[in-house]
Amino acid sequence: MVLSRGWSVFLMAVGVWSWVIWPRFAVAIWNDPRAWSTGTVGDGTPTGFLWVHALLIATSLAIGTTVGVLGVRGWLAARRRSA
């Protein structure tokens, strides 16, 4: 498959967006009282709420990284084609 430069830039932007948004969401989940069995942030054991969101965040970061890498590879391939 051949990616255009435009699509490559789009994929790179999605990868960057993932790394901007999801870590901030992780902090919000960590600081949510529902994430802890005692209702106090960082105290007690993690609840299912925390684990489900941690899995969601990890998966989204992995997908965002993969998409971003594909965008970089597409961009570099487009540069080689035009040279």
C-alpha cells in the first residue's frame, strides 16, 4: 500500500494526539476516588474502575503509537519516491 503525504501526516497527528490526550486522562482516573477501594486517592486497593481504564489507556497508547509509526514510515517512503 502506498500512503500519500497527506495521509501520512494525518496518521502522525493521530499518534501525537494519543500521546497528548491519554496520559492526561490517566492522571484524571488515578485521582478519581472511584479508582480506590477506600474512596481516598492512592489509598487502599485499585478497583475495577481503575483497571478497566488502565487497560483502555494502555491499548489506546499502543494503537496510537502504531498509527504514528505507520505515518512516519509512509512519510519517509513518500520522500524516497519523490527523490
